[in-house]
Amino acid sequence: MAGRSPDDRQDASNDAATDDRDLRTAALAVCCAVGLAVAGMALGSLGGQDGGLRNQSAATHFYVESDEAAYWRTGAYAEYTGDGWEDGGTNGLGAGRTDDGRRVTQTVELERSATALPAAWRPYDIDIDADVRAERLGLVAEDPVPAGTEYTVYSYRKNPTPSTLRAAGDGYRDEVKRYTRLPESTPERVESFTSRLTADDGTNYDRARTIERWLEANHGYSLNASHDTSGDVADELVFEMDRGYCEYFATAMTVMLRSQDVPARYVVGYSQGEPVGENRYQVRGMNAHAWVEVYFEGVGWVKFDPTPAADRQTVEQQALESQTNESGEYAHEVQTGPNETFEPTNDSIVNAGPPYDLRVNPDPAPGREVTVTVEKADTPVEGVVVSFDGERVGVTDENGEVTGTVPYEESFDVSVGPRSNETDGEFAFGEATGGGPTAPDGDAAPALAPATREGDNETRTYEVDTSVSVEVAGTPTPGATVDLLAAAGGEPMRNATVRIDGERVGGTDRGGVITVTIPDDAGDEMRVAVERGSVGGEATVRLGELDVSVDGTAVAGRDATVVVTVGDEPVPNASVAVNGETVGRTDWNGELTASLPLSNEATLTASVDGRETETTLDWLLLPLAGGAAVAVAALAGVAALARRRDVTLDDVRARLRWLAAGAVAALLALGDGLDEAARLGRRALDRVDWVPERLRALAGRVAAVSVVATAVTAMRRVLQLFGASAGGRPGREAAANGRGGRVRAATDEAVSEERRSLRRFWRQFVRLVSPGDWRTRTPGEVARAAVRKGFPDGPVYRLTEAFRRAEYGEDPPDEERLSTARRALDRLRDRSEER
């Protein structure tokens, strides 16, 4: 059948395996071995036998008590025919020392008649009441042994480490080279593809692992798999088939190895079976299996199993449940390769070799703790060693996870590999012809030193976010003491070296923080360099002189907004003092409202982070003097005019009131206009970067409104005195006005009910706003204070305009204006309740 090339299929095979998982888990048995009755037979064509290699039976074949778990071999085959295997005249067990390795004793209790007798490799003696010979590299009884028979087998076992296998040579004897032979009919493309697949492997062990991994990763599993019987079995699986079962996998791996002159043979028997007691295993028909043994010079034959254990375990579990109605855990540990075991009881593979699926979370940054998750075929891998840049991090837990700290490098290598057996001696099997189970011959293999390195690792390189940032906590001014926070990739740089303008100043703590004092001669900026390992970076911190000033014109006896800055940046939490007396700390805008003394001069002091600055405010009485001068000049002019025109006192008083009302109204309109113009001007200057700082500062101090307001206040006070001397009613008029000492610009006519109501509305509005010393503020100032406090500007200005026109103009309020004012006040009350 047509199929994809192995190169094209590598990425797609995992999807195919996933799509077919339900089919596999429903159908795949430990299909890959012979039963006891089949094991002694020569194997004919693969894929066409009577089903012994696809046995799903839960029936027990035998029990075995053993010092350790193993695969129970029944035979091996040497000659590949292209469509199956034959024994090729293999007799005996091969050469090797009988006293080398761990002695493992196995007692087998047969539950059915058998000819081939299961035993762990390599057996050297058997105790049984029957005639037994060594045949097909296994133990075979002359006549079938009945069910109920019990026998004891003695084997020598060693688990060679990957480092030992890598060190093995390839000077094979003739009796070993026979296991590299392939029929001439084997397609050439098998050798060509395998050569490319293993091109980067320097040892036969690495070639075997590469081939085993490729078969596991690039083919699905199904007992219903079949191939073109006119083709070569191994060629069909590698190039034409998407899935197969253990016969196919073991055959393909053996043929691929032989195409690279690596001795390998096809082996049948049983996997470990289910533990049913201490050192006791129940082996069923479903445990029948096929695998591969690879020869290593000086070591002997070593087992490799290219059939993935997880799927095989799932099928065995399902077969057991369906046939026995038992739903418990099927705890069947499987040794899948050198130092590698699949452990299904916690859904993990124990000490598995590559390939792995690796994940690192969260994204790596220097010094950050990350969790490495190791999986294989979507199953957690437990007990493998994880290293960062060659430094051991730890061993994965049952979830396949281990936590480590990312090194301070631009990238780092995550290496994962199985733990090596570092305490056992080395494995020494030889190969020869003839001999029986009790009398093997041949010389001993040379002993090798125990392995101390962890081999067979998979390594991946991960990029690290090494972007360095430096933040300043405090006020960056020359001489100030501040905290510098250094981070790389968003993670604090711990124990990093810090330099300021090239001079080392110390190291960061575990939070990535260092406290430094900025040099007095640092200038306008300083360069902060942070480094640890190969991670480093530099940041420029702009410095500025601490400055304190007043926003607007400073007037004696009035509140002023004090602003503390460094350069153009506001300084929060700065302590502010007026004439040496602390008045508070600045907010996040670097501002504080403070009352200025009733004197011509005041000293403002600001301090923060050990730095202090001060400024002197001069001519604080000048605005008041200017207002008084305007009032005196007006009175003098009026007096002179009266004398020249022989004007009576009553005439002067009437005219003066008329002029005062007009002057006050004009000054109020002028003040509002200038105030709005100043506000717009400052906003425009804030949006322009090229304006010189001196001009910007000068513009910030311009507050013509304050001067006009001061003049209005002074004139009102003068007119109030004049009105008192003329009419003697200041107290009553002030009370009616509701604004203390402010004089209303009304005539002596009786106050109408509408005007009284409007004044009442105004007093209620003033109480809502609470603008500070409102008795010295104009209606416009009260209105602006209300807007700043969040009251809606529409109702504020409608009420203010109604009051101002009634009080300072000859425009008595009517019912319509009074209704407008009432509605505006109601809106403002609602707003006050919301606030």
C-alpha cells in the first residue's frame, strides 16, 4: 500500500497516533510475543500466523518468584528471511562467564503444558525433573512439561549503564557477525534511510537508541495492521505502514541495526507480568511479547524494546477488565530498555530514556524559578535527572516535574536523561557455539570501571529574557539617598554588581535592591550599570535640583499652592516649612496648600531623601499696597472733583456709589477674563516643549486675577466705611448680603423679596462650597473654587451670574431669574449629596 516517506511522516505520526488511540487501546494486546506453545516453533511469515503473537488472553500461563523482575525469555532467532524469522541453527546459549554478575534465582510454576521454558537471560543452570537442552538461545524440554510443574532457574544478570555501552568496541568475532547478515532481497532504501537517521551517532548504543526512538515516535499501533506480503516486512513498516504491532517493531529495529553492521537479534518470550506478592509475578497470555537484543563487545547481549509500553499497558488493563470483571489497577511494570522502566501505577514512566516532551514554565528569566515538565507519549516521566547548563537541578517527581533556577545567561541548556546505575559492576557476556545451560564456554570479557556519568541525555536550548531595567525609589538629586531596583526580564536581579558612572558601589540584595547615595557632583544624569554572569545592562537616570516655588502670585495673608519639583517632575511626600515651621507634605502632584504670613517676606523650605532646598518670597504686601493705592487715588479724585464743582456731600455719596458699582462690576469682569486668559496660557505653555524654563516659570507666576481681586476687596472696604459714615447701616447690609464685610452695590431703596431670596440662595451655595476664607473672595473666585471641587460648571455659573447682576448692577432680579437660580441651587445640592 502507498505511504509517506519516513522523513515526511515524522511530524504527522503523532497526530495519527492520537487519532487512533481509542482503536489501539481497544485492540492492542501485548501482541508481540509467542505463547509457551508457540515459542518453541520456528517463526514463518510475519502477520500471517495463528495469532500467538497477538494474544490478548487473560489466562495465566505461569507464576514466577524471582529476586528481581525481568523479561522471561523463551528463545531468539538469528536468520531474517524478508517475511519472517528462522532459528538459523542457533543452538546453546552462547559463550560467557558463568560466575559474572548478580545471581538471580527464579522459581517457575507452570499453569499449562509447555516445551519452551521461560527464564531470565542469561541462565546458567536449571533444576527440573525433565530432560532440557539449550536450543534457539533458550531452554527447551525434550518432551512437553505438564501443567503444575515447578522448576528453578539460575541466571547471571547485570544492568549495563549507557556510558559502559558507549565505550564498547566493534571488533566482533565471526560468530557474532552472523547477526549482522541480511538477505540480498532487503531493499537498499532501508540501509540508506537508517544511515541518514543515525548520521550524528558516534556509537552503536546511540544508533540503537535513535532507531528505537524513531520507531516509537513515528508509527501508530494496531493489532489489525497488515502489510503487502510480497514486500519485505521491515521495509513495509518503515516506508509504507503507519501502524503495526510488536512483531513489526522488533523486526524493523533488528533489520535497521543490521543494515549498519550492528549485531542484533529478534527475541520472544514474556514481559514481567503483574506483581501479586513480594517478588512474585503472575504472567498471562497477554504478556507474550517480542523485543530486540543488541550485542556490545565486552558486555554481551542487551535488551531494547521499541514497542511503546504505555499503549501496551492500556490494552492489557482493558483486556483484564473485560475478561475477569476486575477493575483494579493492573500494576505491570515494564523494563523498556537499559536503566528504563515504565511504571503504570502512577501513570508515569520511571527513568525512561529519550525522546522527551519538555515544557518550561513560566518564561525563563535570569534568577527565576521555573518548573520543567518531562513527558513521553503524553505520560509523565518520573525519576529522570534534569540539569541546567550541566549543573544537576534534581530528579523529576511522579508528575514528571522538577523546579530549578534559571542561570544568569542569555540562553541555557536543559538536559534530561535517565539515572545511571553507578554502583553495579559491568556486564560480561560472550558468544560461542554449542554448550548447554550448565556448561557454557569461552573467555571472560575484560572488566570495566563502574560508570560515573549520566549518559543518554536529551538537551534543549531555551532563550532567556535578559532585558535589564533600573527603577529609582526616591528623589534622584545629587547628594540624595535612594533605592535602585534592578530587574532582568521582569525578575529582580539578585546579588548583582552595581556601578554608578563606572565606579562599583555594591551589590543588590535578594530583592534586587541596592541603597545608594547619589554623588554631589553627579551633574544632570548618572549611568547605572548592573551585571551578573553574562547578563548585564545600563540605564541613565536623569537628575535635577530640588526646587520649591509658589504657583501664581504670593500675597501676604492668603493661601498659596506650594510646588516641589526636581527638574520638571513633581516630588511627592516632600516636607514643606514656612519660616521654619513645618506645614505638611506634598501630595502625588508635588503640591501643598499653605497659608502665607501677613508680612512682606517669607521663606519656603522643602526637604526629601536627605536633600533640602529653600526659596524666599519677597514683596508679599505689594498686591495689597497696589489695591490700597487705587482706592486712595479714587477717593482723592472724587474729593477734588467735588470741590471744583461745589458738589454736596449727598451728591458725592450718590455718585460714589454709582461709580463704585460700575468699578466693581468692571473689575470683576476684568478679573474673570484675565483669569481665563492666564489659565489658557499656562495650558498652552505646558503643551510646548521648546519654551525656555525661565519664561515658563515667569508665566506660572503671573496671576493678574489676584491683583485685580485684591483691588476690588480694598475698594469695597473703603466704600463700606464711607457708607457707614454716611448712612450708618453697615451691619445690617452685611447681614443681608450674607458675605460678611463685602458691601453690596445696591441703593438705599427697600430690598425686594426676590433679592432677599437670591441672597439666601447664595449663602446656601457658599456653605456647600466652603471655599476657605470666602468673606474676602469675589463671586467669581467662589465659583471657580466650586468647579475645582467637582461641582458642575453650568449650574455654578448660572447662580453666580444671577447673584452678581443683582448685587453689583442696577438689574433687580425678576421671577424668571430667581427660578433659574433656584433650579441651579437644587442641582448643586444634589451634586453635594452624591459627593
